[in-house]
Amino acid sequence: MKTTISNELPSSSFPKITHKSSATSLASAIIQFTDCLILRNHQIVKADLVVQNGKILDPQKLFFNSKRKADIVISCNDAIIAPGFIDLQINGGFGVDFAHDTESTEECVRKVAKGILAHGVTAFCPTLVTSPPSVYHKVLPKLSFRAGDSEGATVLGAHIEGPFINIKKKGAHADEHITEFYEGFESVKKMYGSLENVRIVTLAPELENSGSVIEKFVLEKIVVSLGHSMADYEIGELAMKRGATLITHLFNAMQPFHHRDPGLVGLLKAGRPIFYGIISDGVHTHPSALRIAHCTHPEGLVLVTDAVSAMGLEEGEHHIGEKCIAIKGKEATIAGTNTLCGSIATMDECVRFFKEATGCSLEEALEAATLHPAQVLGIDKTKGTLNFGADADFIILHPKSLQLHSTWIDGRLVHSNPEVSL
């Protein structure tokens, strides 16, 4: 079986495919998935999924009101169909890094966009870590929206993580490039250049002038995320009032929870809704911490990989950009140190680990990687959902192992896993 199929269906991996109309092209065919379990409206339900022209259709209106018939019927043998995963924080993968490989940005984005299809990701935000202005000015114009297809997942725009962060919580960020809002939003414009392709910015809210900067980002319709920060609870709450709606990789690169000052972690119960990214890779966040976060505020939980260039590479040391990264087991560290430099877990692994670690429902695990990230960006009418009229970006999972069977974008098969049959 081919691993990427754009013009044919994987007949060998489905129990049964019926072609009712050979005259209809696959591009405009009405495809009906039967015998499947659908994630819809926060529940896994037994229902058919019907798609045509890249959209999810209402079977009632199509088959009963309009008296139409499906051109292709695919039996799924009780497989799970969920929206495609959305990764809001991914720095690279498969040997490339968006912030370092600046001479081949388009090629790097294509490589990652193609590679993550095999892990169920149908849309993502390429992420740039703390860098000098020259990098942002060169790379950001090349991170524009790109619709997904057989060549790769949808590019939703950039997530910039830094350089306006607290140096005391720099993590693996290069301290020589960390700075502050000395000139307010003018510092932002000088640092980043055009903001046209920016969807999310991670900043430390305790920095001077951050309040007015947050408000300006919100006016520009850019999501403000709080992270790499020493902020106390009060500063974080004020940032929320000014418009911040996300926390970057909860528990990592921030003040630990304390009963007299809960810090940014305390914002999960601040009295107003907030989303928070969390790395569920078995390394960055202890299973107990995952359980605490999930029990505290499940509706805001967003799974992110925070994947670095080492994702998809073999164990050992790899010279990538200016750093030497050591991979051992599930960890990627800066060689010779114990400093984690991001995750090497894939999104499908994060979903499975999160479900196992927290004991949450399958619906909750899947929505943390689909609906919630779409809500962060305000695109949940078309992405991260299987509601009627939404984009036909979805994945098919084995009903017991939750291993990825296939990935679909715009109603077309873009990846199939020959090792998983239904």
C-alpha cells in the first residue's frame, strides 16, 4: 500500500469499499463512511460520516431531503473517526528547525508538514524560538497560511516564542537574544518586522510595558500566550484582563505552584476562561501533573508537542543549527547538560500518553488535540470539529489501540499506515 495517496482509496486496509458510481471523479464524489464511531459534540457516537468537495455534509439533508446517493461507501469496522490533530507549538522535526534553517525555510516547512501527516496532524503553527531580528525578518514572511493537501498539513501561521521572555526562565532559549519591551510595541515591530503571518506570541507578562503590548497584540488579532516567566498570580491575572488567553507549556519554564502564590498555574481557576498548552510526552510533565491540570480545567487543556528538530531522528547526538542535541529514549537535551530542549514526541503519541496517564475519556483526549487548539485560534467552526459544514480534515484510528490508520485533508486521503488494518 502507498503511504500517501491522493487519487485513490486504500482498498486493502478497509473491510469493504463500494463504488456506486464510476462516472463521478473522486474529487467531487460523495463519500460515505459507515460502521464507524464519530467524535461529535463532545461524544463518541455511532454514525456515518459523509464528505464531498472538502466539506462534511448532513446525511439527513443529503440522502433523505435531497434524495442523493453516495458515490463511494467505505465500511470502517467500528473504527474511530476524529478531527485531524492541530499542533500550536512545533519548532521543527525530521532534522530541520524553523529558527535555524533560515536559508531553506520553505523546504523545512514542507518537510515537517509532510512528516506530521503520518501522526495525524492536519494543521499546525510553525514555531520560532528566541532569535535575533534578522531571523524573524527573514523567516516570518515565509510562514504564511497554506492549505493542506497530500503534500502536507495546513500551515496556520507562526507562533513566536520569545524573545520577550524572562531570562531566569529561558529554558533552552539563547540568552544573548532575550530582550524586553523597552520601547513598548515599537520594540515588537522592530524585532519581528511584519506581523501579517503571526498567530500566537509567547511573552513574559512581568516585563515592563507588557500590558500595553498585550492590548496591541489583541487588536492585531494575535493570540497572546504567557510563558517563560517569573510572573506571580496577580501579574498573570492582569495579563488575562488585558487579553492574554493562553499559557505556554504549563508547568515548564515558569514559577512552580505555591499555596501562597500559585503563579501562572493558578490562572487555571482565575474566574475567567483560559487555555493552556501542555506537553504530554512522559518527560516534560509528570503524569500526576497531567492529572492535576486535567482535573482542574479540562476545557482549556491543549496538547502541544513542542517538538524540536530531533523529532523523528534516531538516538545519539545530532548537530542541528548552532546546537548539539542528544537523544536518549524519550528525551532530547542540549548535549552535555540536563536541559531539555523540547519534545521529540509526536502528537498521536501525546494523545495516547495523555489518555493513559490521566484516565480521561477518549473524547477528552481527542478534543485536547483537536477542538481546543482550534478554539484558541477561533477557527473551531471549520477546524477541530466534525460538525456539518466543517472542513473534511479528519483521522481514522484503530478502535482499541488508537494507532493511526489514515489521515484525510479536504476529504482526500493524504496518508495511510500499512501496519494498521481495521
